[in-house]
Amino acid sequence: MAEGGGEKAGGSTPDVFISYASLDSAVAETACESLEKAGVTCWVAPRDVTPGAFYGDEIVHAIDASKAIVLILSQNAASSPHVLREVERAASKRHAVISLRIDKAPLPAGLEYFLNTSQWLDASSGDTVRALPKLVSAVQVAIQTSAVTPTGIPVGHAPLPAVSAQSAKRMALVAASVVSLALVGFAADRLWLSSHRAAATRGTTPVASSTVPVTAAPAIPEKSVAVLPFVDMSQKKDQEYFSDGLSEELIDRLAHSPDLKVIARTSSFQFKGSKDDVRTIGQKLGVANVLEGSVRTSGKTLRVTAQLINASDGSHRWSETYDRGIGDVFQVQDSIAAAVVSALKAAIAASTSPRYQSKSTDAYNAYLRGDYFLRKHNAQDTERALASFEEAIRLDSRYADAWVGVAYVYNERGLRGWMPSKEAYAEGRNAIDHALSIDPNSAEAYLVVAYLEENFAFDFEKGSAAFKRARELDPTSVEDSDIELWHAVAAGRLEESIAISRQVVQRNPLSASRLEDLAVVLWFANRLPEAERTFRHLLELDPNFARAHCELGEILLSEHRADAALAIMSEETDKGSKWCVADPLWSLGRRTEAEAILAEARAKHADTQALSIAESYALSGDKDEAFKWLNRAYDNRDTNLYVVGQDPMLENLRDDPRFAAFVQKMNLPK
């Protein structure tokens, strides 16, 4: 099915909407490529879907805006209620429907009803490529006329397949229900309908009209806000960490409002230094209000200016300037948060696990520097983060948040292969145990416990208990975590993992980390074009994101595009991961080069990247070496090993009895 809708990327109106079942995505993409080479603009999902957007709304807008619809007609399409909805929608708008039939499967009566006057192109013999010039000609004529059935096209209608009496009776019964379903719930997200949304659709009463009403874009809630990073106005421009930290604290305080939608930090911080006006920012983030401001520090004095702006018209809802001592920063944060919720007539609740606020201004500054460097997600800056957090602890040994920061650093370093996993786990647990001894009700500390236990100890029971405790103490602390997502992956529930990941991306649409999660689970589910496009969008947001080029290359390998994989992997920015280029070299038959690169990787990364080495051996076809390194990864407590059961790079090992035994040893969650 054409998985999406809306205007073509870049804002222009598309000529045609491509409707297809997901199993026919390769044909749909080939057809789109041929059309666009001929100057016909296509809207095709998921390419033209804004990450995090609601698919149903974009589908409606795309079909309405298009001049024609191209249907990839097959057994898969015939059995898809989503394709039927798209065709019905196009017919209701009197758009031309050009069908490219790629097999001879009979059609249900509901779909046949909408297609009996449409243009047919027959590629059911399997030679789709030869039909593409005719498709281009048909579309070019169709988009120049407003008639439902294009005329003057030098192609005849393909005959409808003969249907037996028994099939006709069965199809009539099916069609009655399919047509009813086509009239309701059109805006449901067609890529990942969750069980509760599907249940809601089943309980909806079908409308009587044969035309699906236009589904309006979801209204932006009035009680919604994005906190932009406050601007560093200090004379030396060296207080960015402080202004960022203040902005982040405001996000955390506002997020505790039960009726206020607050955009996550990662997405709102994408607009640091942006020249976009507040209206554009509000539209991109889906909020009605924007909180912005500036921070100036000088010695022991602090000036904070904040203003709450209505994103629809740029008017001020509230503004204030605070001149205080630097030690009063927490009171300033509380005052701003209280003023915002008051202006929006929202409620705010105190955190169920109030955080310790150091009385040492220097310790607080050191903590903010640590948090600032940690969020850069590269090896060098995690070292700076660790030094800053440790400085905060030296200045205030009971600074629980600083101990949590140290634990986060070790989790990150172990996760990225920048230090041995066993060492990362030991150091991380030591730090988090200190944090909990100081503040046994720290939700953030329990969340880190969950990460450490599952990433490095493979203790999913203990990890789940810690995650549950964090949520009990402060539900907002786990909203953007990926623990539930990877539980679902480890258990093999890939559709559930995709649904969870999409929900997180909706809350945090510009987060490279969350897009990485989504791309990986799409890859695991063999949704390769979607996974590739998501990774490319990630790299647009953050070209230096660690391992992103390697992971995108692995997806290209899964698509049997070894040359493209080698090219993209050669651009990897993480020095410790650059050896991933060995993987496409196996496929390209350049085994001598691959073996030399892998030998160097074994020498340098045996204690940190044993799983990746095992994956490379699996790709090479050397099963014995692959299992040797897989077991070494287990002994090392190599992070990410808990997804071994779904890992596409280990496909060559799945028919070996040793693989089932290894998965059983992992004791993965059910």
C-alpha cells in the first residue's frame, strides 16, 4: 500500500500519488523513479512522509493534492483495505486512476467497482520494465486533464479476470465489509496500526455516504509549548552550557504538567541558532506556544530574560526579566515555569522524586558542563563529560545527579564500544549505587540501573524491575527511554517495537538517536526502503552521528547494494567503527582486503566489538569463526547482544544448531 500522504517533500504539489501494498514496494519505487525521470513528480511513502507525522493525515492531503493516482495492482493490493481506501478516496475526488497490474490475481468486488472505468496497463507476465514507458505516457496524459478516465491514451483496457460463481459469492460478502471499512478510519496510521487503535476502528459506526469525509489535520493543542535553547549573552560567549542547562531544566519542570504538551529537548534544541520565525517553529514542532529567552552571567550575577510567544501570530503571552545572584538560578527556573503554566492556564505537579539541588554554584556549573558534553554523543566529549561530573562530585560529594551523570557516561562508552563492556558495567554500577545511597528515590538513577543491567549484564528481570520503579517515581523520566522498545525487539515482537519507536519519534521528531532506533527496528523487520530513508534523514540532522554510516551501509548490504554500502561506510566519522568497510568487501569478492581489515579490527577491538567481528565473519561465510566471536561477545558482555535473535547480519548462522543454543543461553525476555 502507498504508505502515507501529504504534499511532496519540499512543499511542492505532486503530480501523482503512488498507491501500493508494502510487499510491492520495489515495483512502486521503480515506477516512481521512471515517472520522475520523465519530469512527473510523485508522492510515495514512506519517502515523502515527514518523520513523526501522522500518516493518515498526510495520505489524505497527498491524494487530494495529486492530479492522478498510480495503483500497483496485485494480489497484495487486492487484499489490502488501505489500498481500497486510497482508490476510493481518489475516485471521490474524481482523480484519474492508472493501474499497473503485475499479476493475475482476481479482484474483490469493492476494488473492482472503483477500477472498472480506470486505465489499465498489463504487466502480469512479469515484465514490469517494458510496461513503464506506457505508464509514463498514460500518466502524462492523465495529469493534463481533469476527467476521471483519461482519454486518447494508446493503451487498451486489460480484461478483468474471470470469476467463478463461488468466488463471486465470496467476494460479494467480502466486498460488503471491505467497502464499509473503507468509509471509516481513513486517517489511521497505515504503517503501524497499534492494537488499541485497531480496536477503536472496529468499534466505529460506518458512515452512510459513499464518500470519505476529509480528515482535518490534528489540531495543535493550545496547552502545548516548545522551550527553545536560551541564548548565551555573556560577554565571552562561553556560557552556552549554562544557558542550555537552564533551558533543559525548564523543559523538565514543564513536563510535569499533566495537561501540558512539552516537546522533548532534542527536538526543540534543533532550532539553536535557527533563523526560522516562531510560527514556522511552532508548525514544525506541533505546538501553539514557544518559550525563548537569553541568559547573561557576570561574576556572581545572573540576568535571565524569558518570553512566551503565541506561535500562530507572534504575540507575547508573557515576558519577564530576572536580575538575581547566580545562586538563585533554581528559584528563577521555578518562577519561569510557574509563569508559563499560569499563562497557559495549565496545571503543574511537583515531581514525585524531587531532585537534590546543590548549594555549590561551582558544582552546579560543573554538572551542567558534564550534561552539555554528554549530549554530543562522541568519544572525546564523553571524556570531557566524565571529567566535569567528577569535578561536580569533588565539590559536592552528595550531588546525586552528578553520580547519575557518571553512570550515564559509562553506559554510553560501553554501548558505543569505546571501552570494554565489563568495565563500563562495573564503573557504571559503582556510580549509580552511590547515587541511590544519596537519593533512594531518584527516578533517573533507577532508569540508568535498567540500562546497565540489560545492556551489559543481560539481566532483563532486574532491568524491568528498575524501569518499573523509575516510572512509579516519576512517569516523565521514562517517556523517551528505549527500554520497552528493545524488550519488544529481543522478544521478537518487531511490529510492536516499530509502533513504540514511532510513538517516541512523534514526541521527539528531530532526535537523531530516536531516528536511529526506528531505522534499526525497521531494518530488523525487513522494511529496508523505510529503514534506509530514516537513516538518511538522521544523517541530514547529524552528519557525525556515531556509526550511522556503518549502520546505513549494512541496510544497503541487505538490499544487495554492496557498492553503495562501501561508499557510505567509507564516510563513517567514528574512528573506532571505520573497519565496517570489510563487510561490503566480502560481498564484492575483495576477500584479501576484507581479511586484512578484519585482522586489524581483531587486534584493536577484540574486547569492545566482538559482536561486530562475529557479524562480519557471518557475512563472509565462516561460521566457525563467527560462533567463536559470538561466544567471546557473550563473555565480554558485549552490548546489543540481546538483539541477536533478530540481527539480519547473522542470517547465515540461523540454520546451525549452535545458533539456537546461543539464543537460549541469552535468556531473552518473552
